[in-house]
Amino acid sequence: MDGSSSTSPPDLLSSPNASGPATGYVHMEDGQANTNHVGGIGSSGLVHFDSIALDKARADDRHRFDGMGAAGGDRDGEQQTYADPSILSSVLTADCISDPVGFYVVCFVVLIGDMSRGCMFPTLWPLVESIGGNSVTLGYAVAAFSFGRILISPVFGSWSHRHGYSRTLAASVSIIFVGTLLYAQVVNVGRPEFLILAQMVLGVGSGTLGVTRGFVADVTPVRNRTTYMAWLTAVQYAGFTVTPLIGAGFYRFFSQEGRGINAG
């Protein structure tokens, strides 16, 4: 070809290499071939596509997407592309959670953990007064819960890897049970230090937020993971902000005259 605008393009549909040395997806009108793209512009601004080569490129893309392509490198000057594994995983798992029962159990554990703080709040100040404490004692008792949670969170995270989620969460619920028994005996012991200890034990039993969120991340698809995390967080907030109503109701009922239980 002489590169002039009067030269007609070759019939690439019937013969991809009809123009001689030009090969690939596109034939330039000026005689230059570009084998790395599916289109190009010649000196006169015209583009001539090789439909056979384009069909081959599409077949190669399907081949690579199915995981049957070459392990790496270039083939015939073409750039290799692969689907991201997380995308394939999301497609395969769709929108389903792999362990719905486990998710409900985890939500229940989170609810119990924050209930152990929320339900106690309405009774905390009367309890401090009944054992001769003051506002400073109340501050220490409130801080003890969070301090226990801070101390145990890394430990529970390590346990979940070594012993599994089930044993770790069972241990945390058992500690919460012990903490509630200690809290119930504060009036009988009558010492502020014992109240602070009971609050710390309750905090230790509630330090499973990292473990529960790790479980949710393991059993949920990537595309909906944030939704399930949000539900778990909503359960946590409900345990802390809604259950004080339950604690206030029990306190009012049992503190009335003739119930046999004093303000503690």
C-alpha cells in the first residue's frame, strides 16, 4: 500500500491477512499493523477490523475467565487478564450466609454480653449507696466493666484461632454467668471492692466483639458482609440501650414494700 487516501481497504472479513504482512485484530490503511488492540486509526482516519481475530479474542477472554488460561505471561503479544478471586467467590456464594444458625447464636451472645451491662445500670447507683459507696465508687464500677473487656479482647481473639469460635463463646457466656452471681452477692458482701470485681468479671465475659465480628466475616459473602455486620452492631446497641428498661422494671418490682428485696 502507498498510504494514499484513494487506496481501498482489504477485505479482512474474507481474508484476515489479505494485505500481506499486516496481522492481528486491525489493519491500518497506511500499511501499519497493530496487534495489541482490537481497533486502530490509519493515516486517513479509517479503521478496519479483523472480525475473525476479534472472535478469537473474545474466546480467549472466556477461556481465561473460566480459569483455563495460561498461568502467566503474554501469548502472541496479548495482555493476559484474570478475574479477581474475590469476585468469583462472591458469584459462587451469591447472597447466602453459609451458617445462619451460627449467626443467630452469635447475635444472641452479643445481646447477652451487652445486657449484662445494660440491665445492671438502673440498679448500680442504689447498689452503691446501699454498701456505703459514693459517686467515685460508681465511676470505678462503670469503668471496671470496660476495663475487663479491654483486657480480655486480645485473649479471646487468640483463643478463637486455637480453639474455635464455639469454645471461645461458650467460655465467655460462662464468665458472664459467674459475673452475674457475683453481682447478686454484692449486698451480702457489702464492700465496694467486691462490686468493682463483679463489674470487671462481667466485662471480661462480654469481651467477644472481635470474635463475633470475625465469625460474621467468615460466614458471609463479600457483597453483603457490611449488612450482616450492621445487624450485629444493631443487636449490640439494643443490648446496651434497650435492656436498661428491663432492669428498671425488675428493680421497681422487687424494691416495692413486701417483695422481700431491698434497694440492692
